[in-house]
Amino acid sequence: MTFFLGHLPLTVSSQTHTNTIPKLPNLTPKFIPNLFSLAIAITLTSPLPSHAIPSLNSSKPPPISLTTPFSQSKNLQLGLENGKIRPCPSTNPGCVSTNPKSSNFDFPWTIPENSVDNAIQRLREAIIETQKNVKFQPVEDTPDGKYLQAEVDGKFDRDVLEFLVKGDVVAYRCMAAKVTYVYPFTTAFGDSKGQEARLKQINGQLGWFSPSFDSME
């Protein structure tokens, strides 16, 4: 339909115009993997809050320190204790000591007057003559006497000999360095007879006085 506004024609269409919504771009399946990869990349590179990461040790109980005769025997202490020969460890039945606190007690030796000056040298020689594969530690000159330590072949492994020479008295401890245990590691296997025999060999070579309970009767 046409009208005239002044001398200008004006045409009015009878067609009705409706509002249209713009269409989103068509997301074809080929774009989906790319978007998925981008999401993963952002997630992996983004810092996570510390409380979002569970502790791996949060449910683990604290370590328990077990002390058994077997574990104690692995840390046998050597050397003097307060200037004296140590007693035999309760975990080591293969031991003899002049320390009165020992269950396997033996009396100290007495050095003859003519051997006091060279007692350490004579003691070393007697150990070499009677024992196998002897290894000495340097002699320690302490305020409580001269301390001599030697390692020799034993029944099961190596044994340790400790001597403290003070004046004309010799204190000592003779001990198996390795303790053998019977399952379940609560009963030690061994006795002190072998150590007593060794000490008799050494003192027999020296000829020093060795008191005993029998000699006191």
C-alpha cells in the first residue's frame, strides 16, 4: 500500500516483523576435546589450597621404640666406667668380670713384686701366646691405672678382653662380643665357662696369684 506524503511516495508493508535471537556458534564435536584439554591445563597449573591436600602421615601412628634383650646386646659398652672395669651385662651370659656387681664374678689377680714395673708388657705377651688372632687397642694411661683392651677369636665370633692394672692388682672383664639368642630373642645362649678357661690360660702363662673361693676355705 502506497501513500503520498507531500510529493514523496511512502510505502507501508503489511508484513509483520518479529524480534530474532542471535544463534550461538555451532559447537561441533571437534571443539570438545580442545576445551577439555584446556580445562585440565588450567586445573594442573592452578595452585591448590594447602588444606585441600591430605597429609599422608595424618593417620600413621607414632613410631614405637622396642627394647628387647636382643637389641640391648647389640650395644655392648666397652671401656672403664667411673674408673672401674664394667660388670657383665645382664644380656650376656658369656662373660666374667671382677666387678662385684656381676653375676659371673671372678677375683682380681695379684702381680708379684718383681713384675709390677712391666706388668702391661707381660700381659700382652701372655695374651699373644695363648690366644688366636689377637688385636690390641692402644694402652690407655688413666688416673685409675693402665687400661688394656684386646680382641681375640671366640667360640662363636670375637671376644673382648679388658684389663685394668693398678699397682699390683689386675681387674678384668672377659666377654663374648656377639650374643646368640634363641627365638623369640629373649633367652641368650652361652655361658661363662669358656671365658674362665681363657683367663686361666693367660694367668697360667703369667704365673700371677689368682685367688678363688676354693682357696679361701
